Amino acid sequence: MQNGQNVQFGNSQINTYCRYLNNLSICPNYLEMASSGVIHVLKDLEKYGLEYDKLAEYAILWLRYKLNQNATFNKTQLNKFYTSHIQTNEHYNNKIKDSDNMTYKDIIDTKKDLMDIKEMTKFSYPFRILLLLYNNNNNKKGGNCTHSDDAIKFAKEFEKLNNDSNINWNASYRKLLFILSDDYNNLKNKCTDFPPLPEIKTPPSKLIPVLSTFSVIPVFLGIAYKTIFKKKIKKNNEENET
């Protein structure tokens, strides 16, 4: 437990990309772990052949979620985090693959406009619910899914985002809506009792982004930097994260 938050670091690899290590050869604090975790997200998702701007969208969404998990850092501005823990971390200057000139920092910079705590924070609660749904149902067979109440909560939160003009009419944020929708629907194909999501509203003269052909959420769950999920998401968590 760290700062009142149940956080599990089940794999020493989370320390691989910290700026510096303490005398126990581990990341010295939560923010350094988050910084290292972003690189892990980029590395783990790159093998699926995603465009770099989409890699950045997933990584920034994950980062916002991890910061919101911790009461001490849930008000951390992403721009400030970028300056203090990405620009100063030499690991972000490494190329994501030898055959490309793009560094981890270059990839994040393709979507640096998402470093806006006011709107990004709104995605944290539904993202958390979606992680919980995948954590409990992704490996089940035969549609015997659980946590249907949380699926209903997710659908309601998604509808709020879909009706939010500050998000729906912003191209970058709308792409995040498609990310949530795509991964939820991939799970719903198995969990048939989960409620459907409303169609994402399309502003005039706007093209609909190409959806992913695989679920990204299981990749997040495979990263060592995990939360110990509680069986129920309390309403006050929602209030703390908005």
C-alpha cells in the first residue's frame, strides 16, 4: 500500500525505465514508476502495428488513469508530469525500434495536445470500470460473465462523455471515445448481457476514426504496474476522479 492506495508492482521490470533508482535498485517513487510504465505501454502496444499517434493516445490515457488512482497525485497536471518525468528521462530518447527514428518522446509528442487534465480526467473513471470488467471476464468462456452492474455503470459514464460537447466536438478526445467503445464492444461480444453503448455522435464534416481490430485493455492488464481491483467501485470514487 502506498499513500493509502492499493497498488501492486508484481514485476521488477517496472523499474527498467526510471530516471534513477534508489539504493534498493527500484524506482524511488510513484511518479517515477508511472513514467517507466508509459514506456512499457508503448513497447507492449507497438508490436500490434498501431500508428504512433494511436500509441500515444493509449499511453496518455493509461497515464492519466494511473495518476488518478493515487490520492496524492490525482491532481497532477499532465503537462507538468511531461516536463518533470518525460523530458528529463533519458530513456524516452531511445528509439522504439532499430528500424525507425522515432523515440518514445517523439511518439508522446504526436499527441501532446492531450496533456489537458480537465478533459482527460473525465476518461479515468470509465477507463477504470473497463479495466475491472476485463480483469474479471476476459478469460471466461461461454459468456458466463460477471459484474454486469459495473457494465451498466460504464455504459452510463460513456453516454455522459458522448453527450459532452467539450469532448464530442474535439477530434482528439473523440478518438478516445472510440478506444473505450471498441474495447468494450469486443468484450460485449462475449458478455452478451452487457448493455449496448450509444452510437458515438459525429460532428458535421468529421471523419470517423478507424477502429482497432483487437482489444487493447488486456495488454494493459498484462503490464506489471497493476492495481489490486476491488469488487465494487464505490460512488465516491467517481466523485474523487471528476
